[in-house]
Amino acid sequence: MANTATHRNDSALTAAEIAALALSLAHLGAGPQAATARRALHSLLDIDVHDDVVAATLATLTAPLDASTADRARVVAAAISEHRVVRLCYGDAGANVTIREVEPVTCLVHRDHWYLVGWCRMRRGVRAFRFDRMLAVESTGLPARPRRVERYLPFQRRAVPA
């Protein structure tokens, strides 16, 4: 019996499924199992890359994170799974630092960066936070409202009202 499995190429993963798999892999580190899992994700996506944005995103998605970013990913992943609010110390592009409470929904990768997507209580709206701009992240232990991931991801097809 072979030690391999096959998958159907005609069943595409949703953006939410890709985000969940990638976040799970993100904090595995750089060990042999993590490297094998990243190769599997790359193979599963099976993308014929002709677009620079897609190529950069796929490379970021399947590359190991540095230790401090992996630590932040672990805290965020646990908060998403447990529906808990996180407190971010966040430096924006203009070097303005704020402390925010965020109800995390999912993570995504675009080009060279990982993002936490969630409901920002300070701004009272959906926001995306780059992992490399998070100066610190911690769980508050407070419950977050469960939210449907599909409503928080960009580039999703929306149902057209009849």
C-alpha cells in the first residue's frame, strides 16, 4: 500500500479555508513537520503563478515566520478559536501607536505581509492589522462575538439578491 493520498483538483479551497490552514501552519516553526506541511499546502493550492502579487502572496503564505511573529500568530490563533478579544499595541504606517481591543475573525496573507482581520472596538468597524506592526498582542479573556469569516475577507463573491 502506498503512503500517499490524492486530492481532487476540481474542488477549490475557499479563502476562509486557506486562511485557517495558513494560520495553523504559521506558528509551527521551521521544523521538518512544518516544512512538510507547507509543501503540502503549496501543492494543494496548485496555482500556476503568472501574477507577481499571487506569487509573492504564495511565497509568504508558505514561508516560516520569524519567532516573534510566530508568537503573535499563536496568541491570535488561540483567540480566534476561543472567540476571545485580543488587546493590540499597534503601530500604524505613520508610527502612531494605539492600544486597541479587537475581536479577531481570521488572518490572511497579501503579498509580503500577514494580517489579522477583525472587529476593532476602538474604530467600531472591520480592520486589518499587519502582524509586523503589532508591538504586542495578548488575550483579554473577554468573549468576542462569533462572526462569519466570509463577511470579513476581501475578494469574496457576494450573493446577488433576487
